Amino acid sequence: MNDFQRFIQESLIWVEGLAALISLLYFNKSKERYWKYFSFYLIIMFLSEVFGKWGDQLMDYNKPKFFNYFVIPLEFLFFFWLYAAKSLKRPKLFYILSTIYILSFSSEYFFAGRKIIFSFNYTLGCLMLMILVIMEYYKQVNSSDILNFHKNKMFYINLGITLFYIGTLPFWTFYKFIIEYRDVYDIYYSYFLISGIIMYLLFSISFIWGRQSS
Amino acid sequence: MIMILFNLFFVMFVVAVVIYIWKYKQRKREHDTEIKKKNETHQRELLATQLEIQQATMQQIGRELHDNIGQKLTLVSLYTQQLLYENKVAEVSERIDQVSQIINQSLQDLRSLSKTLTDDNINQKEIVTLIQEEVDNTNDFKSCKVSFDHNFKQLDLDFVQKNVLLRITQEFIQNSIKHAQCENIFITLTTSEEALWELNIRDDGKGFDRSNSTSNGIGLTNMKNRAAIIGAEFSLESEENKGTTLNIILKRST
């Protein structure tokens, strides 16, 4: 990890904090309840990140497990809910995707021996999120609301998710391969960090520019 | 393999962005035309209403003039007649006679004004009769020979359309006589399968260069606006020393 990457990694946590703070400032302006949950989500993400960074000074805990079994699943389940249940208004889809995702944890038994795929459930989660992103994209493109895209919160969120989760999908899926090619790994790791920052900035923007009623 | 996958993702992303922008522009265009259409309809309705209100106001004033002021003037006229008849003050009888004459003159003017105002000509008469009357009036001046042809006997048009046709014809004739020093004006009003009516007016005057006309006259704009009220196609061609041709078509709405 070079200095540049270290610098962005340090910044990432503060950008997350910024997003959480902005969402709090706009907390009461959101008429729809689920945007308040988005606020909560950003706050929890920030706190988890803080805990992940300095938590080991307070207590002893298994950091990878904390992320793998709490933070990442929470991210996916929240976005499944936001996309499927709230934006696309298909609660059934949310239940189906969530069930598949949770069941995929059992696959760890099967893949325990060969760690070619970095994390099966992460890849699966990303793929399902990708489907939702595409569905959301189609919804936006074919709706007359496209005229007011800059006021649509989901536009910014969708863009952020695309850049971060979808963009880094090949990276995490083939992590074991990529790590052997230093150059590619370096570039892709920088992309991962930068897109993370962009995503949280877009989340902040969605609160500032997004129409409060939608 | 990984790079291919990543490149694939990247290309998909770019394509998605391009489609998004394209769709946005398309929707924007649709939205704009919709608004434009709405504005046009609104404008048209506004102008039509204006015309109707104008007509109603004129009739109201005309009736008021006739019923109120007219009656009073009649009374005044009667009194002066009586004064003359009684001949009490002989030295002013000549003056009284003068006053009586002025009053009678005013009464006559008032009656004719009231008649023009309340005249429901346009509503009651056929468009052909209306234009023919206008043509006859102009021909009486003998400054210009106007001919009028039409290829139908009867055409049911509503007030607004008749009004527009008549006013445009009047405007054109006035302009031709005033500015073009023409000798002949030819008016044709035809109806066909595609067009509900087509009005064609042509003069053989000195014409004008449209691109060169500085004032872009109010009369011209007026004619154009009137045609727009009823959604008719308006075209005016003019060439110096060759005359001016006006063509207005109202297509049949399917």
C-alpha cells in the first residue's frame, strides 16, 4: 500500500462520517420514513467503521468476522430493502433475495477447502445487487421522472452503488488471482478506495439535492 | 480474463450512461413539445374569448346608446320643436332651429353608430354575403376593382371563423388600396376535400420586399395572429412590382 492509498483509506472513514452527519442535518426534512432509515444506516456504517478501526484498543474481537457476518450482510440487506421493497415497490423480491443471500452463508462449508473465490456470499450479494441496480436503472430510464433526475435520490444512490459495489465486483471475486499481479492489484485497489469515497459523497449529495418528498 | 470482465463492466457502464443521457434528451424534447402545444391551445382560446368579449361589449354599448341616450336626445329634439312652434321669443328662433338641426344630426349619427355596434351581421349572414358586401363597398369607391369568386353555395362556419375571414379580407383590401396602388384585387374562397376552406387574395399592386420591410407592419402581424386563432395555415408572398398574394387554408380536422 503506497502513501496515496493510505491517505484515501484514511479519508474514506471521514467521508462516511460526513455522509452520516449530512444525513442527520437533513433528517427531519425527509417526509418519507425510509429515508430516515437511510440516515440510520449511514450512522451505523460510520460507527462500525470507527469500531473496526479503533475497536481493538477497547476490547478483543475477531475483526474479519465482525465485518463478514455483521457489516457486509447489513449493507446488502439494507440495499436489497431500499431497492426492492422501497424504490421498486416489490417486497416479495426483497424477501427472496434476502433469503438467498442468508442461505448462501451455508456455502462456506462447501467452499471452505478451496478459497479461489474470495467470498462466495459477497459475490452473490453483489450479483443480486447488480440485478436490482439494473432494474432501478430501467425504471429511471423509462419513467418521465427522468426529467428531474437531479432531484431523484435514487439516481445518486444508484450511481454510487454501481461505481462501488458493481465496479469492484471483479476485484473481490478474483481477489486471489489479482493479488498476484501487483500492478493490476494496485490500480484496482486505488479504484476501490476512490469509488468508496465517491459513493459516500453521492449519498451525501442525495440528501442535499434530492427532492424531500421522494 | 479479469481485465476482460472489468472492461466489459466498464463498457456496460458507459453504454448505460449514454442511454441515460439519450433518454433524458428524448423525454425533454417530448416534454417541451407538450408544453408548447398546451401554450398554443391556450393562446388560441384566449384570443377567441377576446373576440367574443369584444363583440359582446360592442353590442352592450350599442344597446345602451340606443335605449338611453337615444331616447333622451329624442326628447330634447321634441322640446326644441315645441319651442320653435310656440315661437315665444322670436329673435332667437333662428338659433333654436340651428340647435334642433344639430340635435337631429346627432340623433342620426347615434342611431347609425348604435346600429353598427349592435349589428349582428357576422352571426346572421353567410360568409359569402359578408365578403360580397365588403367587395361591393370597396367597388363603390371606384379606386380599385375587386372581384370575388367562390365554389360553394353554403358553408356553415362559426362566428370566430367568419370574423377572422372577414377581418383579414378587410385588412388586405385596405392595405392594397392604401399602400399598393393596385388596380385589381382577386378574392377566391374555395372548399375542397382536404381543406374546409381556402382563402386566396391577390392584388396587382407594387408589392413589397418582406425581408426589407422595416416595420413588419402591425397589420401583417394582426392577420397572422388572426389566422393562428383558428389554427389556419397562413402564407403571404410579395414581390416588388408584381403584387402580393395571401393564402390561408383551414384543413379539415379528421
